[in-house]
Amino acid sequence: MGKLTVLALRAVIVALLVGSVFVQTVMAVLLALDVGDSALSGRVVPILTIVVLGVVTAQIVLVCVWRLVTMVRRGTVFSLAAFRHVHRMIGAFLAASLLIFALGVVLAPGEAVAPGVVLLLGVAGLAVLGVALVVLVLRALLAQAVARDLEASRMRAELAGVI
């Protein structure tokens, strides 16, 4: 991976992290004020909790991607240490999916939110669950690559011993 690519990806990650902190601080307060003045006023705390926790899951994914990019740059991504970050990403995507479903459940009762919005939240939760499954498949590919890398290292050591 080239230096320019890594630099561009890190710039995007930093921008997203700064934006997520903004959402957690400023936008959460504005959302609380808006929801407090609407028909959803009795559900302010669950809605804000779900939104803030959802942003935390996104931050976890961004930090894990940053660390994996660092490992790629150093040439150490095909190691057992990479699995820790991949597992965290899978967990964060699963948690985000559950949070989206929970938001749909919180918003569903009553007529304050259109049924189509709740349906869209269900579809979004399913899509995020699909992303978690894709990352799980990629984890299996990483496992195969790590196994092949370990086997190649073992064979190089044997060959060096013979020569």
C-alpha cells in the first residue's frame, strides 16, 4: 500500500473521528432538544443513548481500521495480532446492527414516526448485519493468509537449514 493511499485513508479516518465527536457532543444536545419538543418526548433518553452508542461503534471500527492500515504499512498484517482488531470490528458491527434494530423498536409505537421509517431502520440494521458477515468472511481469508505465511516462514527456515 502506497504512502499516499495510507495518508489519504488516515485523513479520512481523522475527519470521520472528529465528525463523530461533534455528533456525540453538539448534535446529541440538539437532537435532545428537538425530540423533547415532539411527540417522542417520552423516549428522549433511549433515543439519545442509542445514537451515542451507535457513534461509539463507528469510532471503534475507525480505530481498528487505522490500526490495521498501520499493520499493512509495516508488513505485519499477516499475524495473529490482526485478529484482535478484526474481532473488534465484527463486534462493533453486530452491536451497531442491534442498536439500529433497537432504535426501530423505540420509534415504532405510536404515530410519531411513519411506519416506513421503522421499516427503513430494519433494512439498515440488516445491511449492517450483512457488513458484519462480510468482515467475518474476510477474517477467514486473513486466517488462510496467516496460515500460509507461517507455512512459508517454516519452509524458508528449513531451506536455510539445508543450505
